Amino acid sequence: MGNYKGFIRIGFLVCTMLISLSAMANANANQLNIGVDNDSTPFGEENFIGNWKYSAENVPYAYAKGILFISKKEGSLRVLVALQGVESKADDVKVKDNTLTFSLNLEGQLVSVSITVEGDKISGKASSEDGIFELSGERRLDPE
């Protein structure tokens, strides 16, 4: 009978140690989950960075084609729009729901722009007091 008590005690100690090790392993696994690096960059923001050739439909010739220079400096996106001989810096640049929005002041007129990216193509709309205009374009890979 004494041998059975010894086996029971050893079995109890082994089970307690296994449960403790299991609990510690689980705690360490939870710490690993907490330690995962969550990027604070909003979803989709990096997709827009680059240079984009674009064209707009039903607009004056001077605004029909241009290049969007989209960069990230000091933690925020910046957009510079190059038209024929004119560059304009965008204001209120934001990414929400994978759509980039910004506004431009072109010759005293406010133009609001929203674009989305799919691979190396962009599409979107520009709106001003003259109406809403479709935009399309592609990533500029060659040095122009």
C-alpha cells in the first residue's frame, strides 16, 4: 500500500509540473501575440506612393494630362500635381477605405480629387464647380 501512495504522489507532482509548464507556455504564446508588430500605416497608403501618369476626360486641354508625384515625408502623404508647365501642391491629402483624396487650387478654382489604385493602374474622379470628371492612369516607370 505504501508503494501506491508514492506512485500517486509522484504522479500528482508530475501532473502539477506539466500543468504549470503548459500554463507558462500558453502565457509566453500570448506574449508573442501581443508582441506582433502592428504597422501604424493606414491600410492602402503605401499603394499610392510613386509617380503616376494620368489623363482626365472632358476637361480643358491644359488639365487633360499630367503626373501625380505621391510621396511620404515626415509621416504624411504629399501630392504634387504636374500639369503642362505648372506644378500644384495638394492640400488635405488623406487615405480612407483604400481611396486617396486631396484638393487642389487650380487658377483660383478648388478641385477635389479621389483615386483608387489597383496594381499599377489608378482610376478616380475630380470635381469642381464645372462638374465631375473621370480620371485614369498608370504608374510611371520610366524616367521622364
